[in-house]
Amino acid sequence: MSLTPKRKMTEKNLAAHRSNGPKSRGAVTPEGRARAAAANLRHGLYSKAQKQVLIALGEDPREYARLMNSLEDNLTEGLERELVARIGRALWRMRRAERIQDGLAAKRVQKGTRLEDLVLGPRLVRCQETYERLAALGKELKSPDFTPSASDIQSFESGFGDTPSDEIQKLFPLLRSYAKAAAKVPRSAGENSGVEPNSVSAGERERESARKALDDEVLEAMIHYGRTLELVMAESNKTRSPENMAAMMAPREESSLLMQRMEESSLRQLYRLTNVLIKVRNGALTKKDVKNGGCSGNVYENKGADDKMPSD
């Protein structure tokens, strides 16, 4: 039986084949004859030339012969060896699928944490740098002789980038006002000059007022950015939390789902193979004794021990 439909042969084609047939010499070498035999191979299900078919399919005829010999020598032992080999292969595929799933999960976690770090990292750095600049300014304001220059003010403002927050923008005019008021007071004046408090000049009072306004605003900005920094750090720590890591491990792509189906298929195959192997080892292939096989086979009516016919 062939699955390939035969072409219809007309009388004209038949006559042409008959006239051309004697002229064709065909393949001469064994290799050429083997190729010619397998030239129109579609499958090997209905082929009688098993050796040529196996070669054409890229399989080893000797391995097939060894399998058949082992089954012919002892069907039970040969089948057991084949089932054990297939069980081992199914288990190995399950391990392979598990390793693949673990590798894909590790890649998803690495990619997810890297993306979250790319988002949270710059925010964390900006908050940290802003808080440190504010702390440095607050420390300098504690010094009575602190008088920022124009370059200091420009450096302070440029350190927050092109688009500083509203909290930071409030500091710029206060810092300029303080610098302008501090420049009017000589450095010898102030707390270290030995002047009595009631003799403080108007310039010193103006500088102190500007300093206090700036210091209050710096403190408020530090509180704001300190809380923001804590929130960003807490959010960054959640990236490595077990819950977030487990969420990133969840399979999403087609390859991960395919590995799950592969593992489930191998498990079902393992279950079937194990059941067959147990039945073979329990003697499913051996001839069973028929029911009442130990009886004589004589027919009699069960009327009592005295009425039984002798077994001989």
C-alpha cells in the first residue's frame, strides 16, 4: 500500500516506456542502486526494503537489527531494556526542561531588576546629591563670617540642573538676599567682634534676618528631600524583595510556556512507561494458567464425595 497516488498511464506513455526501457542501463554500483531505490521515498511505514529506508532516513540499520535481535532472543528482557531506556530519557528531558525554566526565570529576574534599577537609580542619586548640597549649605550658614560670592551662588544654583524643584527654587532669591546683606557687614563685626548686643548695627540685623530666613527654608527643603530619599531607598529595596523576585520569575514568553508543556508531556510519558514496565515485570508477557488449571478436567455432577469419578 502506498500513500502516493499513481499517475494515470496512457497507451502513448506506455509505448514510450517500453521503447525507452531497454535503452536505460540504470544504476550499476550498490550505492547508486540504494539511492535509486530511495529516490521517491515519502515515508517508511509501508516499505519492505527496511535497510534502504533506514539509511535514507539517516538511521542505522545495525542498531535496528540489534533491537530486533534482543526482542527475539528474550522478549521480556528486551522490552524491559527498551522501557528502562525510554524512562531514563523521559526523566532526563524533565531535568533539561527544569534547567531551561530556571535559566529563563533567572534571565527574567536579571532583566527586571536591571530595568527597575535604571528607573530608580538616577532618582536615588539625585535625591542623595540634593540632600548633601542642602546639608553643606546649612553647615556653612552656621558660620557667622559666611559670605557667599557670586561664583558660589552660581555654582550652587547650577548644581541642581536645568529644572530644579520648587523647594530648591525658593532658596535662590533667599541666598542672593543673604549674600547682599552679608556683604554690607564687615567681617570683624558680629559675634566674634566683642560688641554688645544692644549696639548691633542695622546691617548686622539685616544679615541675621536674611540668614534665618534662608536657614529655615534650607531646613524645610532638607526635611522634604530626606523623606523623599527614604521613600526611594525603600522602593529600591523592594526590587530585591522575595515577593518582587517571585513576580518577575512568572513565565510570560512563549518559550517558558513551551518548556512547561514539555515537562508535563515527559511526566505523562514517564507515567505510561512505568506502568507498562511494571506489567511486563509482573509477567504480562508470560503464558497464564487457565482457571482451574490444576483440576483433572473430568465432567461430573457435584453430588457428594462418593459420586465423584476417579481422575484416572
